[in-house]
Amino acid sequence: MNFFIRAVFLSILCSVITSASTFINYNENNLTKIFIDDMIATEKFSKEELQDLFCKVELQKRSLRFYAIPKKVKKKPHLNAKKKKKYKRNYGSWSRYEKKLLTKKRVQKGIEFMQKHKNTLIRAYKEYGIPPEYITAIIGIESYYGAYTGKYRVFDTLCTLAFEKNRRNKFFTKELKEFLKMAKREELNPREVKGSYAGAIGLGQFMPSNFEKLGVDFDGDGKVRICEPEDAIGSIANYFKKSGWKRYIPVATRVSYEGKRFRKHKTGYIHKYSRKHLKGIYPKDKSFHYNDKVRLIKLERKKYDELWYGTHNFYVITRYNHSSYYAMAVHQLAQKIKRGVKNHHEYLSKK
């Protein structure tokens, strides 16, 4: 009797576990059929290998929720509707952002990463001209120095986002195509590669479309593996160089202005200004020498706004992630790491 009860319990438990995941045969999906025909015609894939891949895909519900199409809410008119309250701005967004990304622990691990991979970072600087602390900061923010590269199967994620209705279907269809090409080229099993809920891979969290044009075999083993530190370092350096990074110019500096809230000019990495037209705005660091156009970067704190000049290289960082806050976090993390590294000048040897 006890054996029977145990067997029934295990049967129920297994059914619950199985039902928690949803598996789909995408070979029956019209979009998949079009995709397969395109891969056969343009990329020399066989129908059998693709159908074998698409026959059992685990639906990635979290990814789908993130890219869901917003529902339109119809507003009903009301004769006695009260006047809307004035929007009260929730200041302090930068303080919350930096609290998450610029922790002492992340800085310390960045220092350790730079020391551990010193020779590779020096080689990347010599070849691409990207300061080691900025490469390290990118890896620190994107994957916590390789500790969190993602737990989701990239193939399942990209299939879900390519074939299930969401606001970025076209983008993820392209990424799925590039992922399968990359897996074939690099001799990887598509089902075994893991990444973020959006399909980003490795220490630098590259999307598949960046692999062929920006991935670098920096350890010389004939394969591009940005889950490995050497290839990740080389690939990020290459990304920055191709995005237009310039040697020997600064990234950003804090500036002074009158008042506590800055509203005089538009801010953000998109807007450029000649410094001579920015009256009353001056760098706090007198050693800041940069005469080209600058961006005004506003960091909102609870009681005041910090204002910074962002240079061309600040803009380059936003090519990695289109956010002024992201680029500033990379810059400030890089500077904190730099200050903590002994003999930092050895990383920038010109020999």
C-alpha cells in the first residue's frame, strides 16, 4: 500500500514539474516555415537539421513578458471628472542607479579582474587603444566579471521572441538567424549555449549579430568564445575601436553651474554643444583639456542635479548600451577600479 501511494505521488509530482514548462513544436508555425526556407536558400542549412531543432522548443515566458506589446487602455470620458493632479517628479534616479552598479564589492572584483588578466588587457590596449579599466568595467556591469552570464538557453529564447507575437519580432528573427550561423561556424550545439533572457551571450553580453563582425579570437585557438576572458577582452576592445574610440582623450568630467536643478539646455548623449556657448558651466577639474563639442549629462539626485561634460568617448560607450546613465556607470566604475590598481601605468605601456 505504501509503495502504491509513493508511486502515485511521484507520478503527480512529475506531471506538475512537466507542466511548469511549455514545449512547442515550431515546425507547425508558419513564421518558422518561412524562416527555415530562408536559411536553406541563403545559408546552406539543411531542412532536416532545422526541423530537428525546432521540433521541441521551451517557451521562455519571462522573455515574452518583457517584450510584450503594451495594451491600449480606452479612456472613458466623465462629465464630472476632477482635474488631474500635477505630476510630482521622483528625484534621485541616479542615486538609485549607482547604488546597484557602483558598489565597493564590484570595484574590488574589478581590481582583482584587472590584476588576474593584466597581460591580456595590456595586449588589448596596445592593439586597440582601449584603456583596460573601461574593458573591465563593461565586463563588471554586464556579467559581474563572468559570474552571471545568463541561465537561459539562447536558442529557446530567440525562438520564443522570433515566433511569438511581441514588440520586437523582426529584431529577434534576425538574431536567431545570426545565432544559428554563429553556432554552425563555431561548431557549437545551439541547444547548449546559455545567455540572458534577451539572448545576450558571454562576459560582454554580445547579441549574436555582433559575433561575426566584432568577435575576436584573442587567445588564438581558432574559435571565438566570449564566455572566456581572453576572447571577451579582445572582442570588447574591438567593439569600442570600431565604434570610434579615440586614444588619449578623456571620457567625462563633472562641471559646475548655477542653481540646484539644471534646465537651461537639453541634456543626454544625443545633444552636442560647443563649450563657448555654455556660459556659466565650467569643469571642476582644471586639468580637463578637451576642446571638441561636449554632451551635457545630467544625473538626478534627490536634492540637486549633478552635471557632467561627456566627450566623444563617452558617446562611444553609449554605442554599447544606449543610455547616458549606463555610460556614466561604466566611466565611474572604470575610474574607481583604476584608482585601486597598483602600478596602473604598466597597463598603458607604449612599448
